[in-house]
Amino acid sequence: MENSFDWIVLKSRHIVKDKWISVRSDTCQMPNGTIVDPYYVLEYPRWVNVVALTKNQEVILVKQYRHGLKKTILELPSGAVETEDILPLKAAKRELLEETGYTSNNFIETGILSPNSANHNNLTYCFLATDVECIADLKLDLTEQIDVVLLPLKKVVEGIDKGILLQTLHISSLFFALKKLDKVQFS
């Protein structure tokens, strides 16, 4: 029989709870009896990332300001799974269309990631959309200012080590997409 390393939550309370993040403080007991108090958990909604490729193998990227880094960076189209989305696929299609005006009939879920399993409770669903086409204007939230940038897939991959993408979940999503496209090779 395998050993269980699962903790037992003895007490839990929310320190902050709003639409975008909740901070929970747990009192936990480890299997060896050690009490961990407090242990903070960040509660987020599920997230989606989309690697969207045109017929010409260009990646659709969004250029936007990220206050955590205090800089404007390139990212994949991404966002939260809203309650009306029901499934992550619906959120991926919605986010791609809202942030870029692009869509496709070819969406494939490529993987699921934990943003930080130590203290985040959510998962990120990664999608590949192929043969995307621009069909609409951007539909941005009040706090979003976005420029849509198309870059050749090869240039995006070559630019990873130069910091073309900084968001780790987006780089992981790109890896999943490359794997699905049979573009990952080992020598």
C-alpha cells in the first residue's frame, strides 16, 4: 500500500474573496501530525491559453501591459473561464475572438497545467487553433489595451530563449502545440 502525503484541512477562512482572486488561510495537519498554520491558498478561476495559427503558420499574439511586471509584453490569447462558458473550449474560443478578432473551426485541447500546485487551486487548459481567420473587431474589457501581432511560428520558437514570451504557462502551451503539430524532435 502506498503512503499518503495528503494533508487534512482542520480549519479554513477567506482573507480576501472577490471575482478575480480569493486568498484562503488553512490550518492543516500533515500525515506525521505536524500542524501547518497558516497555509495560504490562492483561489483563481480556471484559465485558458490559445496557440492560434493562421494558414501561413503565423502565431496570433497579443501585446499588452502587464502590471505585475510593469511592462508591455507579448502573450498568447488567454483568460479566465467565465461561469457562462461552462467548458474551457468555449472560453478559449471566446477569448481568442474577443482579444484578437480571430476564430477557427479547428480547436484541439493540447494539455492541462497547474499554474503553481503549491498554492494555486486552479488549472490552465491549453488549446491549439489552426487555420484561424480574422472575422471581427476586438471586443476588449475596460482594463484591456491590446495590439494583435502575427509572427511566424519559427520566429516565435527561435525567440523563446530571447524572452519573446515571458509567461511560463504560455511557453508550456506553445510546447504542447508544437508536440501536437509533430514539431518537437529529439536527437
